[in-house]
Amino acid sequence: MPKHSRRLLRGLGLLTVLALGATACGSGDDDSAQKKVGASDIKAALKKGGTVTVWAWEPTLKQVEADFEKKYPKVDVKLVNAGTNNDQYKALSNAVSAKKGVPDVAQIEYYALGQYALTKQVADLSAYGADKLAGSYSPGPWNAVKSGGGVYGLPMDSGPMALFYNKKVFDKHKIKVPTTWDEYVEAGRKLHKADPKAYITSDVGDAGLTTSLLWQGGSRPYKVDGTKVGIDFTDAGAKKYTDTWQKLIDEKLVSPVSGWSDDWYKGLGDGTIATLTVGAWMPANFASGVKGAAGDWRAAPLPQWTKGADVSAENGGSSLALPELGENKELAYAFVEYANSGAGVGTRIKNGAFPATTKDLNSSSFQDTSFPYFGGQKANKIFAESAKNVPTDWKYLPYQVYANSIFNDTVGKAYVSDTKLSAGLKSWQDASVKYGGEQGFTVEK
């Protein structure tokens, strides 16, 4: 392996939660990983049987595991929750470094997958025919699992964005559902004036939300070509975002409450947090975490940066990938395809997952589903339309995990000091550029 790649891997291992061992990189040079694996090979593997270890925190996979084993009785699927996102990534990196205990399948979020693909820690699934599935998925998730000419995971779910709003609060104060971000700011002003304890939303600085809104606004801060990257938060799309969101911060129209905290759930329940702009996976969290507000909330299309536009973005979502050091790759791919492209998709939808598959997104059974929590609203129609409107040219950094980890030390200062949001983005840019250079990337400013 080239010295440059070794340096790159060492840096990623030392300074991020992904301690990707350089010793594992040699597996990426194994010709066997590039050989085509036909349907007959996978069928033979299923007939022979064996064990497939799956590391994932997604709860809907439990029923998929049982169904898969019932269909293929000689296959034993061991579903292991090794922790959510960063905790699992750390455990995975430790296993890779030790060359011991590496799972056959791993759940990896879209923003983190590129890092694994670059360092050849996950297999290119094109060898198994995954590249033929491009038309099966909505554009955002499919774009996220591709890197270069390869496909490094199959989309498990998606997070096309929507506006969730408290209809009870909006009706009480005669606030119209905003269709643009300018209208959103006006709605925040009207609400806060009518009730100083109420806020249009909550935000203390969130990398995922920020990048999603930049995505929707047309900003493309990251350019990625292997180990060559560009970072620039000064384009017109970024300015749209900072100009608008700065008003919300300056006028104290956003609640200074951290997401997923007890105070956050309380605010969603009592109406003091009146909207959320988030991925379509949110309804299940409302139903389980904000039970007392059932019937109060509704979904609407994401506000637009330009009146009359119809653009969305993704917020969250994961893939299932095959670590290069995993065993039983034919069985592992069979499980991934079953879970993310086959019968397992329907099972997961029934248990609350939001699909990335276009067939399911466009089906009448999916779109006609009524949400009792949202007063019987058929919210999936909104979510499915959002999925169609996600631009496909967005890219994450190949070290986005690290970049997100320093977000609150840079952009986050705009929420707690006189630092402007644009200046916070510049600091984030500078820190990300510096880090990339230190790790062996060629970084364009």
C-alpha cells in the first residue's frame, strides 16, 4: 500500500472515532474482492448455510433476521447491537485493527460511508450486482452509497426532509404554514410575540441539520475526488442559509434546547417548540416520545429558499455494508439484499422504518397510510414527494465524522456568543481544511 495511504489511515485512526487500521487495507488489493459473484454463487451459499454476523442498531432488523432464517433455515443470522453510530464505528475500527471479530455486515450512516470506502474497509458491492439496483432507490440514498465507480452499501432507509408543525399552536395564533424560509422567519416572529415562551423551533447548533439546509439551499461546500477535497462555505447557497438563520438566532426565535433532551421532548409536547425541520423518519419518535401531543402535529413540505421552488434534502439515514475483513460474503450480501431490496423492506416499513426504495415510496399502500398521531393525515405522500426532489450532486467529506465532531467548537459558537453564523462556518471550513492537510489529503481552499 502506498505511503500516502498509510499516512492517511493513521491520521483517520488517531483523530477520529474511526481508527481504521492500515493493516486491513491490504485486503482491498485482493483480486477475489473484484470477481463477479453470480446469483448461482449466492444460491449455493444459501443452500450450504453458515453464520452471518450483523452489527446494527436499527430495531426493525430483528424481524428481518427471523424471517430470513425461516426462509433459509441453514443460515444463522447473529444480530448484534454494538452501539449506535460512533460507538459502533469505534468498535468496528478496533476489530479491524485487531483483525479479529469483524462482522460480516455493518450498519453505516451515509455521512460516514465515504470514509470507509476511501480506505477500502468495506467491499465494493458491484461485484455482487449491486450496481444493477440503481433504479430501485430514491436519488439521495443511492448517491450516498456510491463512491467513484463503486457501490459500497445498499440503502437501508432515507430521511427526505419535511416540516413538522404544531397545528394546535398555529391555529391558536392564526399562523399560516410557511412555504418559504422568509415566511418561516415571519411565523417565528408572530409566534414569539404572541407567546414569549414559545419558539418556532429549537436549535443550539447541529451539523446534520446545517448540512441538510445547505444541501437544500444549493450550497455545495464539499468537492471530493478520492483524496483530493475542496471545502468552501462562501457560495450563494450558504449565504441564503446564514442570512436567514442568523435572523432566527439574533431575534431569539429559536429555543436554546438540545435535541433529544428531556426539555426538548417537553417543548414538543407543550407547544413551546412549534416546528421541526427533520427527516421523514421522525413520526415514530413523535408517537413514542411525545404521546401527549397526539393529534396536535401535522407534516408539511419543507419551506423553500426560493418561492415556487420544489427542492428538498436528506437528513439522516443508513446503509448496510460488507466489511472487507468479514467472512461469508455471499451470505452477507444475500442478507443485505433481502433486508434492503427484497421482502425485508416491507417488513421494516410495517415496523416503522422509512424506505429508500422507489417502489415502496410510490406504492398506494404506503402513500395512503393514515397517521393517527397526525390527525389521520396521509403524511407519506409529502415524504415521498420530498424524496423525489432531493438533488443528487451533494457530497460529504471523506472525514465527515471528524468534521461533525468539531461543529460545536466552530459553528456552534454562533448560538452562544456574538460570533456570526457565517464566521462560524468559516472557522469550520478552516479547521476542516487544516485537519485534511494533516491527514494527507490534498485540500483546495
